[in-house]
Amino acid sequence: MAWDPVERLLAERACERVIIEFVRRLDLGVPGSVAELFTPDGVWAWPEGGRRVEGRAALREYFDSRPADRLSRRMSTNILVDVASADSASATSYFATYRVDGYTGGMLPPRLPANIGHYEDSFRKVEGTWLLASRVLVLPFGGPTERLGSR
């Protein structure tokens, strides 16, 4: 199928925005709301950790279960979207996660990232909106989340 370059660019940008919005909601918003960025049957998977979460209700519950005292910031980069058709696309994006539990406020000294890896995403356009059909976490560098002591 011959693609209109502007339509391809708009589809790529819409998928990039979902990737960026996912990170923003986890770090600065309501974590469970990332479920809205998935198709109703969407899947988040971490094969190495044996985790697979399917469907919006399960995704909302999973992401809402993060500790209330967690402070995290994710850096996303190298986002590459490949639009396959008018309603399907895939993407790879890299990330580094800075994270601590036990946060009570204020500025913390810099730390090394807790995780570094990439996501392998598939997207579907549903009723005019690009959504994650699946997100697979590939984590070659990872460690436990630091718990802060009393300050």
C-alpha cells in the first residue's frame, strides 16, 4: 500500500506520544491510568520475570499496586516506530528507570538507574486512536528498588 507521507508521520507521532504518555503517567500521574493507553485486550509482559498482565482491569490493578511512597523517573529514548498499515504499528524504545521507595519529599542525591532496558511495543488503531496492543519489557540491566531509611 502506498502511504501518504503525512499520514505515516501522524501515525508515528501518535504512537510516540503513547510511549511518552505511559512514562509520564507512571512517574507524575496516576499509575493505574496507563491501562487506558492499552487496547481492551492489551498485554504488558516481562518474560524474564514471568509476568504477563492482560486486559485493562488487570493492567489498572497491576500498575496501581505500586507503593504509594515510590519516587520514580524514567528516561525514554531511541523511539523508533514502524507503521505497518493504517491500523497497526510496532515500536522499540529504550529506557532508564531511577527509583526509590520510602520517599517522603525533598531532593535526593543522584543515584544509578535501577533498571535499563527497552520495550517492544505493538499498536492498534481503535476507533481512530492509536493504543498499545502489547508491551514487552526487555531488561538486561536491573536490580532491586532501594528503600530509603529515616531521614
